[in-house]
Amino acid sequence: MLRLAQATLLTLLARAALAQETRPAPPAPSDARPVPSPAATSMDMNWLWLVLVVVVVVAALYYFQQRRRSPRI
């Protein structure tokens, strides 16, 4: 029964997501030159390093927790 409810909810959410109205992008002027994107700032890179450190710490904790677990026979 729970699987049926999950499948129904997933189907309804997928249909709602696909039914979103999308508008076309406005046309770009033909004489406009492309604007370069701004360079990544140090703040952007700090978030990347923070996420990488968190992933490594979680992986290390998982590894050591699995080593401490007694083998299941």
C-alpha cells in the first residue's frame, strides 16, 4: 500500500513539474557583443573548499564507523 502511495505521489509531482509554463528567451540584439562572465571570487572558492572538507570528514567517519562494527556472520 505504501509503495502505491509513493508511486502515485511521484507521478503527480512529475506531471506538475512537466506542466510548468516556460517562456522563450527574449531575442538578443544583433549588434550586442557578448559580455564575459565575472571571474570566480575567493568567496566562491571558499564554499567549494568547505564542501570538499565536509565530504572528506563524513567519508572518514563512515569508514572508521564501519571498521569498528563487528563482522556479521
